[in-house]
Amino acid sequence: MSAHGSSLRGLTIPQGRTVVAGSFGRMFPTLEPRRPTGLDLARKFGLPGGLMDGGQTTDGQENPNFPAGFTYFGQFTDHDLTLDATSALDRQSDPNALTDFRSPRLDLDSVYGNGPVVSPYLYDQDSHQTKLTHSADGVDLGRTAAGTALIGDPRNDENMILAQLHLAIIKFHNRVVDKLRDGSVTDAFGQFLPPKPPDEPSTEQPGATLDQLLDVDNYYNTVFTAAQRLVRWHYQWIIVHEFLPIIADPKVVHDVEKNGPRFFRPGDRPFIPAEFAVAAYRFGHPTIRSSYRINEKFAAKIFPDDPDAATTPRTDLRGGPVDKAHAVDWSFFFPVTSRRAPQFAKKMNATLNTQLLDLPVSAVPGAKEGALARPVASLAVRNLLRSESQGLPSGQDVARKIGETPLTDEQLATSGPIYLWYYILKEAEVLAGGAHLGPVGSRLVAEVLIGLLDADPTSYRSAYPEWRPTLGDHGAFGIADLLRFAGVVHHA
């Protein structure tokens, strides 16, 4: 799902576990990089008409086990974990020398920013900064007069579905605040909060003491902290117990959940492995449909047919302001009601929607009008070149490393050591029928996501392993429960 920018360090990669928190590293530091094959082979794979061109139709390609919304939930979690703003496609980069501008934790820093004090523009002042801001009508993210989204990570406004999911998380947090304050729910440790703060003297009120003012501040800090913890832990629960078993082999997920990671060992200095960020966690790209039904009256392609088309009136799913007519009805994306089956994502195959192989300038970070060379406009070519620039091992070598028999040249539809990203997608296609990741992809994704939770002292798995969700029914909680609790489901 992502990594961008410029740092030259060659290919001598030290042990990943020695790097500092907030950085990238290696999951398999002893494996040699795959021999670079350059732009020509990447073009043969990733340009329109190439090996990875899957056309624009979804006919016969839908995955009935993968509701379409999980494509964007995966993108949301990726943005929660990784932001590489310094590596480049055209030069070698040592992942250990790259800074991750997101924390290597599933802590929703893309939503909360650096908290109410450091990122006050994200917070509603009328709630004493206990709630996050959104548009006055509740249909869109909060925005500046110029339309810039007021969110912790601007990438979450890159496409409309992702932006609306970010809004749903904001509303989930705000509803949790309300419920904590009215005594409807307890905090994560089963404690009810006081329904209201101590008397709130004005700073201009005669006789107001510093202790009184501190009591009020402490109350609202307690509310915010309790709400944030509940939101984070329920989000983490969804990742482990719903999202991972959908995208990966449930047997592998169960093994990692029960026994811990075998290969990813971040210790007390967590990092994001390049094998995960640049290859395995880009599994979602093939699952993107060419178009989506957004609500009863609006359906659109992900990008406009004319790359120079105006953004208003809205005809596609690029990011930017959203009005009520185009707001997402989540019953089209997740199983939130028995009255409607959601749309499904495309199968997890080694092919991408043609639109992703010829991206408009607006969809490519850092691109400028008139300067977008065709290979760079292909998401597949960009992924393949990035894997070379960061010296990733071949898919076959990683398979052998984790004890799996590599796919044959016939199964891969190509010969020789192959890009790890392509291998993982082909493995899902050949061994799992496109339903979920195969053994290599499942192992990498499950070990990193669960391993990062285990390395985070504030996660539910570390801080309170016996904790179970409190906002659903009988300890069960999934994305549908989150959306219902947030009040964004209208067809329950």
C-alpha cells in the first residue's frame, strides 16, 4: 500500500530488529536482494496490455468472501502504519535508513494526529477537545475554506470511499465520548466515568482557583483518554478477528495469534519490514473494482474517463468535498443489514484493473501536469520498481525461508527469481483461488500486524490480553458493529 521519496544507502542491510522505532527495516535480513531487472521487465508486467493487466470488468472476478469495503479498510490500516516520504523509484534505498512518518503501531495516529494539544485543528473546541471535528452536516470531513481535509493524514482524502471510512471512525470516537459521559458504557477496564465534570468556573470568575480549573481539565482529559483507548482496542480487535481471517489463510492467522510470530521479531524497537510495506501489504491493489455503487442513486468509476475532468460536479471517486447526494451508504460495502448483500471486491489475483495501470496525475504523489511518464503512471510498475530500489528478496527465496515449496515457473507464468509482490499475488491466485493470501503472503501480513500489536505496550494484546469488546454483543465486534455504533448505518 505505500512508500515514496530519496535516500541512497546501497544494498548492505543490517539486522532489521536493530533499527529505531518509527523506521523501516528487514524481516529477512539474511536473504540476498533479487537481481534487479530494471524498467523493461517492469513494463512488460505492469503497463496496460502487460502480464498484470486484468481489464476493467468485474464479471466473474468477484470474491464472495471479501466485502468491497475491506479493500479500503486495508488502505486505512496501511496509512495508520506507514508513510515513507523519502525513498525514490530510481535509486537504491536502504529501508533501515528510511523514516516512517507514522508510528509503527495500530494506534490511529492518522485520525488522532498528535493529540488535542499539538493538533488542535482536528478537535471540536465545544466538546473541550474530547471529540474530533467533521463537517457541520456530518456528511463530510472537516475542511478548510479551500477544501483541504482537516485530518491527521492527508492521504485518507485521496479517494472518496477511504475519506468516508475515516469520517466513520471519527463519528465512532465521538459517539464513544457521548456514551462514556452519559454512563451508557464503561471504559476499557469496566469503570463508569463521572457523568459530568466538577463545577466549571470561568478563568474570569472571581474566586476561581487553579485547583478548580485543573479538576475540569483532568476530567476532560480522562474522557478523551478513555474514549481513545476504547476506539483503538475495538479497531485492533477488528484487525485481528475479522480483517485478518478474511484477507489471509485463517489457519495461519490462528497460529500467529496463538503462538506469536516466527519470523518477525521487533522486540522493543518496532519497525515496519520492507517485505510487508512494499510487497505483502499491497495485496489490496488487485481487489479494487473499476466502479462502485456508493448509494441508491450514485455509482461511479474510481477515476474519470477524462483525466482532465473537473472535480465538480462529482462523476468519480477521487477525494475532495462530499455532499449528501454522494455520501457512502455502508450497506453497499459491508454486511451491515440482512436487507442487502454488499458489493464484493475483486479476487486477489496477479492482475490489476486497467485504470490502475494508467493513473491520472491527481492520483500519483508528487506528480505534476505534463510530467507523468507512462511507466510511472502504472501502479504495478511503481510497485515493482520500488521493490527493486529497496532490494527486496525474490518471492521464491522468501517461500523457502519460511519453509514453503516455491511456486513453479508454470504456476508463476514467468521464469526466474520473481518480484516478491507479484509472487504473493500469484500465490493467492494459484493456491487459494484468489479468495485470500497464500502461505507466504498470509505469514508476512499476519506476523507483522499481530507482531506490532504485541510489541505495543498500549495495545489490548499487551496491556490487557483478557480484554474483550464491550461495544458489541457478547464480546463479538466487527466493522458492522463499529458502523452501527457510530450511527452511520441507515438500513439496519
